[in-house]
Amino acid sequence: MSAPVPAAAWDLPTRAFHWALAVLVVFSFTTGKIGGPWLEWHMKSGYAILALLLFRVAWGFAGPANARFTAFVRGPVAALGHARELIARRVTAKAGHTPLGGWMVLAMLVVLALQAGTGLFTNDESSHEGPLSRMVSNATVDRMSVIHGWNQWVVAAVVGVHVVAIAYYHVVLKANVTRGMVTGPTQVPARAWALLAAAAGAVYYVVVVLPRPA
């Protein structure tokens, strides 16, 4: 059954966040695997991801209706009901995230926040270390480095599930769910710029100012 999705589902800040995050996650994973001098770019990409995540959390409370967590984070009953609809290939078109999609957003935010956060404390025992690694014990650095190493595969798994779900909508359900992330309103509210600046400032403080010797 075809389930067309409204084109103007998302505001521009939400769409920009989505695509910027997608590019940075791929870039971070790739540069982390290449290593060497690319680790410097890997770290910078991680800081940018952290700033985007802070912005998205704030936008989840201060943004327009569809972007707010209260609009798409539903309970397990709603998520299970939507899963049954997917299996039966019976999906009702709606703007915004589905109940399962809402939980996917939360999962993505959590695993990426864990990855970016632990990266602040890692040490590759070579030439690169997180900006906060010298502020904690060696045991903590080792623990964070292990979590950072394992969690990258959790991030890859969550991204993989996300891509498969999109493909299922397009191929099986004939629903163009990506259209709403490409087209839509072009206005950027002043509060979006303010929140993005605040998020970038917070990351700058943690990465640059906080590690400085007193």
C-alpha cells in the first residue's frame, strides 16, 4: 500500500541538522579508521557532532511542533502498534516521525552523545588524546577509550537500521519518507541561530577553555 508523506514535514534547522550529522558521522567513522594525521580531523568532527547534538536536544524543546520530543516520542504500545502496521504493509501517512521513528531518533542521539562524550577523554597512546583526558585518572581514560572503541559499532548498527528502515519505506511501502528532509520551509528562526551559537560555545568551552591550566 502506498503511503505518501507530506513534503513539508520538517523545518530547515531540523533538516540541516539531519544532513550535517549524517555527513559528519560518516566522516568521523572513516577518519577514525584511517588514523594517522586524519585523527586530528576525526576529533574536530567529533566536536562538531557534539555541538549538533546539543543543538538538537535544545531544539527538541524550543523548536516547532514536529521537531519537539513531545510530538514524536510515544510509548511502547504505540511503537508496537506501528511495528504491526509495518509488517502488514499498512502505514498511515503523517508529517513527522512515526512512533518507531521517534525511538530511533532517541537511540541515535544517545549513542552519538556517548561516542562524542567518551572521545573527550580518550587517548590512543600515540599522538592524540581527548581534551579532557588529562583531567581524569589513567583508569578512567582507559575505560573511556574502550567504550569509545566498542560504541562505534553500536553507532554503525543504529545507522544501519535507520538506512534499512528508509529503504523498506521506499521499496516495500512506496512511501517517499526522505522528501520531507529535503524540501520544506526555508525560514530559520532567530532562536535556532541562538541555540546553535550556545551549543557551539558550550563545546568550545569544554574543548578549549576547560582544559587550560589555571
